[in-house]
Amino acid sequence: MTRILGIETSCDETSAAVLSGSDDNVQQDSLVILSQDVHRVFGGVVPEIASRAHLTSIVPVVERAVEEAKTSLDDIDAIAVTHTPGLVGALLVGVSYGKALAFSRDIPLLGIHHMEGHLFAAALEHKDAVPPFTALLISGGHTLLLDVEAWGRYRLLGATRDDAAGEAFDKVAKLLGLPYPGGRYVEQLAREGDSHRFHFGRPMLRKNAVPGDKDYYDFSFSGLKTAVLNAVRASRDLESDKADIARGFQDSLIETLVEKTHRAANAFSRERVVLGGGVACNRTLADAMRARLAPDGITVFTPTPRLATDNAAMIARAGFFRFERGERAGLDLNAYASCPIPGLVAA
Ligand code: KG4
Ligand code: ZN
């Protein structure tokens, strides 16, 4: 049995987790997530404040994760730490701390790609959320549509050309006067909205598109955001229109995500679809995805909110895969703002 400590500090969550097991049989012994609420007053993450907050909390967060797993640092076999993509100053805290710990304990270190972590999150709770599957990763910074033939073999089918799905939710939330991060408030508000009042276009969703077209799998949400801005400006009574605007926005975004995922799952004859990233918390999206894919016999797996948003359990889980493949990072491991997901195969 292997026991891995995962560390995640790529954005505004300081998180540590302990997982134990082997192969796809891995159990989560602990997960501690400390969310930096301080950014709320700024309406977005302030990088330098995030780095400093990680520095203050990394030691107690790791200690707590080890304690909750009822183990000790002496019994940890390897350390998996997010080293890309994210805010470099924030990543450096986790990377430096992970390195120091690995060096002092003389145990292996693994540098994990944050988006590969999101890919593994559903597998922590659903034993069938394993390849082959179609993956839709939707977070605050990324929107990726992948075909996952096997762990470590990823075909990138589509990505956003401008704003990420979560970013679009957050920007629309701001326009509607909702708190940051706004995804869940937009979803809540949209529930009360009328779907017939505001019809926004479906970005990159041409009905006559065929596989091979450049926009067949790609996404674009900045035009949708501008359409919402125009609707907000044109509104004479925003207070009474805002639920309908939220509904119109969310309907458009969801239909695009669902249709592109449907295209990908069918093109590769996949029977499973795995969602990951903070926007995967959106129940309306998960329901729409299931309704669209069930007739084709496709099962949709979504992580619970705690595992869909940033957390170290998913990093430790991806670490397990890389550890068992014999991969090791050197003490020269660095942090990068962006980097392609490892294991990409040609599209
Ligand atoms: O994966 P994540 O925790 O952080 C990044 O790696 O970016 O994703 C955060 C994003 C935010 O944009 C947030 O608004 C969005 O996930 N989000 C949601 C919901 N819950 C969180 N978006 C839509 N509906 C939700 N229920
Ligand atoms: Zn994330």
C-alpha cells in the first residue's frame, strides 16, 4: 500500500490531503481545504495576497490533513504538489514546501498538473469514472474538452478561445450585482428566471458544423458576456429583469457545453462522460448533460462540490497514477503559470 500527501496552492485555496491504496483502488483518508475569503472584498483573486495567505496556512493545513488521516509524516511515501497552471507566486509556496518536505524525509516528489487533478476528481467517488471517457473540465481559468483513452493519454479536442466558463459566470455575476465568485449565485438566480424573456446566441454552435471544422469542439464566451452586458444596460428595471437575464445566459452557456460534449462522446463512441472543475458544481448543467446523453446510453459522472472545486485530494489522486508509473520530480521542480496537460496525444 502507498500513502501519498497531496498539496494544492495554485489559486485561492490552501489544501492538503492524504490518500492511500494502489492502482484505481485509492481511498481518501483526509482532505483539508482552507478558502481564502479575503479576496471577496476585491471581487477577484489578488495574487500577492494569495501567496502570503498560502505561506501562513500551508504548515497548519498539512499538519491537520496528516492528523485527520490518523497517520504521521513518517508514514507518507510520496508528495504530490500542483506545480502548474496557476498563479506563480501561489504555486511557489506549495512547490517550495513540498520540496522541503520531500528532501527532509528523503521521499519522492511529484509535480502535478492542476487540470489533470480535476480529471481524476470524479474517480475518487465513482469507481466507474475511469477511462475511456469524454471529459469536460470547466473551471475559473480553463474550459477543456478531452477524449481520455487511458489515464495519461489525453486528446485535446476543444478549448475556449477567450473566457473560461467559470470566468463567464463570474463576470455575469458581477454585472448582476452578485458576490464573487458568482457561479453559484447565478445558478440560484437563474432558477427563478423565465427562459423566454432573454434569448442570447449560442456561441460557436453552428447547426451545420461538421467534425474537422475549427469551431466544432471549441468554445467562446466573451461574446455572450457582452450580450449580457448589453441586456443589463438596456434594462429599465434590472431588479425585476436580473433573474431572467441570468436564466438566458445560463441556458445559452449550458446548451453549448452540453452539445459539444455530446459531439465528442459520440465521435469517440464513449459510454462515460466525466465533468470536473468548479462549474461542474452546477446542478442545472449536470441535469441537462444527463438528459441529453442518457438516450445514447452515456453515463455522466460529476464530483461532489468539495471535489469539483480546487482541492488537494484530486492532486494526490493524479499523483498516485504518476507515482505508480515510476515518475519522480527532481528538486529543481519549478512553478509555471501555464503548461499543456501532460500526456497529450495528437488530435
Ligand atoms: O475549479 P475551481 O474551483 O477553480 C479554478 O481552478 O478556477 O473553479 C472556480 C469556478 C468559479 O468561476 C466559480 O464561479 C465556478 O467555478 N462555480 C460555478 C458554480 N460553483 C462554482 N459556476 C457555475 N455554477 C456553480 N454552481
Ligand atoms: Zn481548478
